[in-house]
Amino acid sequence: MRSLVIIILTCLVTVWSTPSLAELRVVGKGETLRFDSSQFPPEIKRSYDVMAVRCSTCHSQHRIVMAYITGVAPVSKKPFDNDVMKITTFRMLRKAGLTLPEGLSKEQRKVIIEERRAIASVLNYLMDESTR
Ligand code: HEC
């Protein structure tokens, strides 16, 4: 009887803790497709808001969402793994003007470094959540 209870409990825990794929929730469609930010813990949500501003000036968030939910980078068609994510992040941070040229004040550098960090933390978080 006791071992039966243990087996049942083990099964329940396994079912509860097995994450389903494509766990990230999205809202909108087409050009308005974006992540549902209500699913994020508060600090990721704050960083996500930074990303939403910085990364939506040239293209919508559709590109970012598709990379994570399909596992394929939408333009280059490369498998969107950790390496491609890091290289893309680096390229896009530059495109977004988040670089550190000579001559910036200490305060300006600080703001840019914080924004870069915030965006990188969201992109890493999304990768962790999408491949769990
Ligand atoms: C100055 C314009 C511009 C900004 C700002 C910008 N992007 Fe892009 N993004 C592009 C262009 C152009 C492409 C397609 C060419 C390329 O991949 O370089 C692209 C492609 C992408 C792709 C698909 C890459 C692939 O290989 O398929 C992702 C993902 C992406 N951007 C994410 C971001 C993120 C995250 C940010 C914010 C840090 C951002 N973008 C900011 C212009 C921009």
C-alpha cells in the first residue's frame, strides 16, 4: 500500500513538472505578434519593455517571437540555437545604436550598458523558457 502511494505521488510529480513545449505565450498576430508580457517575472517584464522600445524601430517583434517559437531565425533561416541567438543579439544591439563609442560620458555609458544587459537578459530568458 505504501509503495503504491509512492508510485502515484511520483507519477503526479512527473506530470506536474514536465513542461510542455512552446510554453511561451504570445499575443497579436502578423506585425503585432509579441510575447504576452504578463507571463514574465517582474524584472524580466521591465527588461522586456526596454527591448520592446529598442528592438521595434526597424521591424516588429514578429521576428523575435518567430525565432523563439519556431526555433528558426526568420530571415537567415538558421536554426535559432544559443550561438545564433548570441550572434544575432550582438548584431541587433549594434543596429539599435547600443554601442559604446569614444567620447560618451560616464552616465551615457551606464545607460547603454544597462539597456544592453536588460535586452540580453530577456533574450536569454526566452531561450531558457523555449527549450525547457
Ligand atoms: C536599425 C534597424 C534594426 C534594429 C534597431 C533592430 N533590428 Fe533586428 N533586424 C534588422 C534587419 C535589417 C534584419 C535582417 C538582416 C539581419 O539579420 O541582419 C533583422 C533581423 C532580426 C532577426 C532575425 C535574424 C535572422 O537571422 O533571421 C531577429 C531575431 C532580430 N532582428 C532581433 C532584433 C532585436 C532583439 C533587436 C533589438 C536589440 C533588433 N532586432 C533591432 C534591423 C534591425
